[in-house]
Amino acid sequence: MRFERFWVPGSLSLIGMVVFAGCATKSDVEGLQENVKRTELTEIFRLGAAESSDAVVFGNISDIGVTSDDQLLVADSDAKVIYVFSESGDSLHTFGRPGNGPGEFESIRDMDIGPGDSVFVWDGRRDRLVVFEPETFQFSYDIEIESLSEGDRSATGLISINNDLLLMRFTAPYSLSSDEDGLDFDIIQFVNRDGRPVGEPLLRMPVVRHFLYRTESGMGLLLLPFPRRSSIKPGLDGTLYYGWNDSISFDVYSAGGDLLRTVRYGHEAVPVTQQDLDERIQSMSDATRQLFLREVEIPKTKPAYSTFTISDKNQIWIKNTPASDSLEVLWTVLDLDNQAVFEFELPRNTNVRVVRGNRVYATAELEDGAPYVVVYNHEPQL
């Protein structure tokens, strides 16, 4: 018994099924620019690493944000607090704390800086947003988010603040006994400040289905290797950028959900090696491994990219998928005219999260898995 369902939209409101092959075609590499300008990011400081000067040790960084006066906010989902740092990296104070009372968190998944630098923190365990005042970061109020009636979906993430509305992601509960088509997508939905969904769903995003199997000991669920995923990130003026990482292609939507344009860029597919596959299946039991290899069609290539973010210039910063043995990863920055503005490399474990002016804010991990924040300077070369 198996479910190998990968859904990808023609537009986000129309859902169709495609074969999960991951094979490169000629069109995958057409349009690659030659002599793309290479640049470098210069590290300014880092926070939370052993060699950094601050005394902060992060448990798990769930999100970061930058205020209008360049204060850096770091959400720690283990400590359940938000750290505040100055523009130069000095530790100022924290706000929020563990608990289920006013201004407290049981979990921290997402954080967004709203109008006037008010801070919205998504507490997924309590299905509510906890809101803090600008500058003082004192607790202001919280918003309990209602579930959607469609598929009994509950809020699982905060996308952005759009004027007086909140843009939230809603996900249906996963059931081993259910294979309903309607559970195969998440809904992006506006919510008002009372926590009630407003209007029709803005977008429907495909989600990755798992490998569901049955053995003599019962049923199990595994994430398929090298999965294709959907992601959505906010841009300027309420725009939304959607990507399905089988290729470097991004649909750009207005705040009202209208498709404005599609940004595409060719890429050379990275093949899946036997070593890659062995690393994915080595922790499986012998019986599960045999069933997995017999039932699952392994993709021939890896996803085109692993993550992306949108800069304050509406440029798309893309972390390309590296070869298995690569210590550095190539990042490509695209404009809205399908052109690569420049490329640069960062360590494999580093992810760009925020780009503001000439500053690039990223999260990374030490060899032991401990997270830290690193801030770079980038001077574009004309």
C-alpha cells in the first residue's frame, strides 16, 4: 500500500498531479546566463557562536527580524524568548517568556514585524498570535486564530502582516487512514484582528505527501527522499512569492492574489548519487528498506534549490542545491526580469533570512548543530 502524491499548481488556485521524476530536461538548463557577476559577503559579526563576543547561547532559532531602526530580533523557540540586539550586535534585552499567560509562549514558530515596528509572534501550540508594542516590546494583546471549516484546517504559520489583516497558513490534520485529495494542500488565508478568517482562500499550496506503508508490525509513514516542496515568502507592498523547488521558477502574486508575473531561471540539475540514497535509508530497518526500495520511485535529481528569501529590493535570493561533497553553496540573486544580478557562495549550513540595504542577516549552525546568527555586509558591484 503506498501513496506517492506530489501536487504542483499551474496557478496556486488550480491543483494538478505530476509524476515525481525529478529528471532534468533541456529546458532546465536553457537560459543560463554566462559570466554572471560574482560577489562576496563580508562578515560584520556573529551572535551565539563560541567565537562571538556576546554571552548569548541560542537553543533553536525559529525566526529573525529587523526593525526600522535596525535592531535585530532573534526568536528562540527553545528558550521561548525574543532576543533584541543593537545594530552593532550588542545584546540589549529580551521580551516574552515561557508560559501560557499574557506575553508568554508555549512555542514560537514565526515572527513578523508589522506596522510601526509592532511585533507579531505565532504560538502554534495555543493557536494564537502574541503582539508586542514597538520600541518597548511590552505585551500589547493576543489574537486567538479560528480554524477553517474547509477540511478542519488549523493555522500553522504566519506569512505576513498586511495592513489590518493577517496572512496565515492553514493545514489539515494528517491521518494514516485517510487519502482524501482535499488534504493535499495548505490554504493561505487572510484573518482579521479578531482572529476570524476573512473572505475566500487567497491561495492553495501543494504539500508533500509521504510514503505510507504497511508491514506485519503495523503501518508507518516516511518522508520521501529529495522531496519537492512548496514555499511562499512575502515581498514589498503585500506581494507574495511562491516557488515549487523542482525548478527555479517563482510566481509573483499581488496582495489580492492576482498573478503578476512568473520569474524563471535555468539550472543544471544535481544528480542523486548512490551515496546520497544510502545516507537516506541507512536508519531504516531491513524490512522497511526493502519495501521502500521496491515501492518508491527514487528521483534521478535533487530539488533545484533548498530555500529562498526576498530582499527589500524585491530581488529573489536563492540557495541552490549543492553537490553532496560541497562545503560551499552557490546563491543566485534574481531580479523580476529573469536575470541573475549576481552570485556568491556561503558555507553549506548558512541560510540568508533577511536582506535590508547592504546588510544580509543569516542563520547558521556549528559542527555540533548549535545555531548562531551571522550578519554580513554586501556592497553591490556596479
